[in-house]
Amino acid sequence: MDNLFFGYFIWGLLLAAPLWWIAWRFNIVSWLPRLRSLLRRRVVQLPPQIEPLVILGKRQHGGEGRKA
């Protein structure tokens, strides 16, 4: 049983050390906030008062209201 544990422990070290070095070398930790914000694009819900406004050239809601 101990031999099995040490075998997996050694393989874990052999795999983790190069991955840690790559993450350190390319400073991947500094990329995480930017990647996380790109992956989590949320739809912004606007209050009803702002519905008639045009955002980025497109109406976001079917919109009743005056056209700009």
C-alpha cells in the first residue's frame, strides 16, 4: 500500500514541477483576471428608464419609446 502511494506521489511531483515552472515562466497568474473577464461576459440588465436608449448602435430590447 505504501509503495502505491509513493509511486503516485513521485509521478505527481514529476508532472507538477514542469507545469509549475511553465506557469511561473510565462507569468500565467497575471493573465487570469483578464481571461476570467473575457469568459464571463454577462448581459447587463438596464433599468426600464434607460430602455429607449440606443447602446452600441443597436436596440437591446424590443423597446417602446421614441426613436432617436
